[in-house]
Amino acid sequence: MVAPEKIQLHSGLYRIQGPLVFVKNVDNVGLYDQVAVISGSDARLGRVVSISGNTVVVEVSQGTDGLSLDASRIRFLSKPVLLDVGPGMLGRVYNGVGEPIDGGPGIVPRQRLRVDGSAINPVRREVPSEFIETGVSAIDAMNSLVRGQKLPIFSGSGLSHDRLASNIARFARLPGGSAHEFAVVFAAIGVTFDTAEQFRRDMEEHGALERIALFLNLASDPSAERLLTPRIALTAAEYLAYEEGRHVLVVLTDITNYCEALREVSSSHGEVPSRKGYPGYMYSDLASIYERAGRIMGRVGSITQMPILTMPNDDITHPIPDLSGYITEGQIVLDRDLAQRGMFPPVKLLPCLSRLMNQGIGKGMTHQDHPALAAQLYSSYAQANRLHLLSSVVGEEGLSETDRQLLRFREQMDQRFIQQGDERRTLEKSLATGWELLASLPDESLVRLSDEQIHDHIRPCRE
């Protein structure tokens, strides 16, 4: 609810369409200024999203249901939408507009920050570095996440991305760092009530909520609220990172729901649609979210993002994953075939990529032989997948003994490395499993490893 203020009410409403209210005869109003839409004793949060002459369009975050042109009034507050931030933000549950919904007291504000924060100035950016352990072998060992990176997860409708997001939020940590230095901001965007409750229970039952700020926007909430939720979550993350000096992991799920809301609001504006009906500015809009992650020179904290999006019809060329791939630094891809085989997490290794992985692994960061191990696992797994397709045509009896060893390696890789259920794996365990799997292959096929690495890691596994 928006608190009443002694500012003149405006009565020039002339149209309500979807989540938008159109107001005429308005002067001295700024773009994205905060607005209160008053109807009787009800006051709803909104913001100015378009100005044309003396006509403005107000986006009502809490929906326009029940509003009427005659009975409703507008109060222009001449300030941007702000979020109260201060000590005690962690361990709390908030709704999609940043209001506590866990029965606890409101946040005592140390600052009030604009929710439409700016992307980090490229001149002030530091290169993302230093490894973050997610507890998931397919990510930690093969597609490592580093502080300040944007690494999205591309999923499909009905896959277990919610379960994976919850596990990452609970498992993630800084190797060698104190618990106080690390925090998680988790924003669920447009999820069902059951999913939101599952997120809350997972965090509480496993004792992880004390280091997490949980923002829940439900599918039943107005679509315009979904446009605020990731920005509010990132504003909280910026306070935790740059004022409290923490390293913050921001998990946003599901960005597809955000983009659907963006398309709905754009359609209500009467804007000309672009690809698949999405607005032509969706690229810059997504960039305004993704580019708020990073490390800033002279600041202690950092913000790392793992946005999760579902690809409509599992189409990786759809505008949402396509544009996200241009902005972010890699992707983790979930596979429907692996999920149907009962594997979790169903990470499809070959199309996965972490472009900044080498900035955070290796000597002095994870293990000096980590890069070589990851490269060899990828190489052998790719060979094994090609042989699997060949064997489906000629049969295994038409393959050499080395080829059959690669096929068995592929099977073991799926069952022992990718498949891990809800177990939290340390990086050390993930690397050890990788060496054990490679030990099943002959030395001459381990072309990405040096003789010293084979002697130090592979041969002890065979003894």
C-alpha cells in the first residue's frame, strides 16, 4: 500500500487498459516517477512509463481491477519508485514489490534506493574472477561460475529448473570465505502459489533462509508487478554488495514470465510488436537487468547473476534465450531427454558454456589441473556422444575396444557425474569423480592431459 501524502490529487483519467491508466492534462511529471492511484481507501503503487505532451501513461503495479474512471484519482509523488534498504534484510520473505510478508516488522531504512538502478559503468567494471561453488558438479567442474558473472540457465517447460534453483540458492558458497561475506537474493517471478511455498519451505527447512532475501511474485499477482520484482531484488542486492560489502548471488526465476508481462504491457500501450509479438526494445530492457551484475573498482562486494528462463517449445533460438545469450556470459542448458530418464539435474553438457570460467579456476583459485580436467572431460564426452550415434547404426560389435570404452565412459559420466540428486557436492569431490571416470580410458585417448597429470591423477585411480 502507498501511504497518502499531502500532494494534490489529479482527476484526469480517461482510459484504463490492462495494467495501464491513461491520464490527460498533466504537467511537471518525470518518466518513472512514482504514482499513487487512489480509489476510495485503496491506494495502489504505480509509475509513469510514458509521457506525450500533457498526457501520461501510468503502469499500476498492483493491477487495475476494481478501478473506475470517475471514482479514481492520481497522486503524482514527484519521486522515483524507491525501496527501503537497511540491516536485517536477509532472512526475510517479501512480495513482488518489496513488502515483508513473513509476519515480521518492516525494514528500518538506512537508505531509500531507486529500483530502476543503472547498469554498471563499463569504465568502472572489474573483470569477474574468483570461483563460486554451487554444489552442482556439471557447473562447478565443467562450467564454473565466477564472481560478477551473468550465467543463465536455459530450461524447458515442466523441467526441474525450480528444484535446481532452490538447490543452488541453498548450496552456493565461497570456497575459503566466511559465511558473513556471502548472501543470496532469490526472486521468483510469476510462479504458482505451490512453487512459492516450496521455495520458502526449502530455505527454512535446510537452515539457509538466514542468508537469503526471498522475493515472491505470484502468477495471480498483476502482470505489471512482474516488471518491478527483478529490479527490486537487484536493488536489495546492490545494497548488500556495495554498502555491506557482501558477495551476492542473485537467482531470478523465471525470466520468461517477466518477458510475457513485458509483452502484455507493450500490447496495452499499442506499440508495434517485433519478433513473436515481443516489443522491439526487449533486448535493452533485459540488458538493464542483466548488466546490473558485476564487480566495481574500489568496492568490496560483487553481484553475480543466475537468471533462469524456460524456452518456449524448447527452442533455443526463441527471442528470450537468444537475446539473453547475447547479453550474458554463457549458458547452462537443461535437457528433456535426461529428465525423462529420471536424471537430476538434467544438464546437457555439450551446449553448456561459461565464457569466464578460466578467470576463476586454476592454480591458486581451485586446482592447478582443473582446466585440463574440464577440457578432457568435454573432449571425451563429445567423442562418446558421436560414437553413441554411430553405434545406433552399426551396432557396438562394429566398434573397436577403445570405442566401446568411450561408450561405457559416457554411461558412467551420466550416472555418476551429471546425476547427483539433491546431494551437495564439493568441488573437490566433483574433481575426484572426474579423474576416476577418465581413469577408465586408455592413456593414448587422454590427449588434453600432460604426462605429469596422467601420472599424478589417472594412474593412482587405477591402482
